[in-house]
Amino acid sequence: MKKLITLSLLLIGISGFSQTNCEALKKENEALQSTNKVLTSENDYLKKVLEINKPILETETENSSYRITKVTGNKAGKNIEIIFLIESKDENKKMTIEDISIVDIEGNEHKIDLYKSSKPFPELAKNVPLKLNFSFKDIQGEPLFIKIFKFITTSQPERNTFEKTKSNLEFKDLKVVWN
């Protein structure tokens, strides 16, 4: 009988202790759920950013990476816009982009519209992508492809402005999405 009473008192004491500990577990669970919501929203945001910056074409030259992310045509404005990212892989650089042009599938060459484009003198920080857009005007018809997008870059490291490297870049067969 004593064993039964002792066991009963022990079970009542344990159940009383578990009820007080339950509130602490509820608070901890709520905190974990709110942290989970924050992390889920950050994860969704990062997935969207990766999708936006997904390259159509990409190349690397002179320790710099060039990724074309979007090629769109505007029917009303009769222009084509090419958006791309430039990233320096080795050091901070000052760059000059010149002789920018496209040739459509019909063989028509189009020069850049400097008023609607990014500045052609970007300053690159190491491992930080810089978004540039170049717009081309007076597009005749609605070409579905750009046969070639070409430009020349001259880059010089910030540590030594007398050291220059020049590159000719060409991207071929870009599909144009018309709006």
C-alpha cells in the first residue's frame, strides 16, 4: 500500500512539473515558428534573385565575367534592350566599354542609344556584379534573334592605372522577347 501511495504521489508531482514546463515549450515553439517564417521569406527572395540573374549567355575574359540576363524588344519604341552583369574576379577595376553594336538576323547593324543606356565607364569591385543595360534604337521590323552583340572593353586595375588590358567580346544568337 505504501508503494502504491508513493507511486501515486510521484506521478502527481511529475504531472504538475510537466504542466509548468509546457508554457516554456510553447513560447520556444512560437519563437521557432516565427524564425522559420522569416527564413522562408528570405529563402523565397533569394530564389527569385537567382532566377532574375540567371544568364542567357555567359563568358569570362581577362578575369572578368560577362553574363547576359535579358534581351527585350519594345514594339512601340522600336528599340531593343540588352541587360547584362559584369563582375571582376581578381581585383577592383575601372573599365571602358566602346564600339557597342548589334547585328540582327537580317544583317542590319544597329548602334547604341547612349541616352537610354548605362554609362560605358563602369567601376567594378571584386566579386560584386554590376548591372548594365544597353539600348539600341530605330529597329526595323521585329527580329526574333540578334545574330551578334559585340563591344570592346579596356580595363585597368585601380592599383596600377598604367596597366591596361583590352578585350573584344561577342555574344551570338540572342533570342529577343518582344513586348
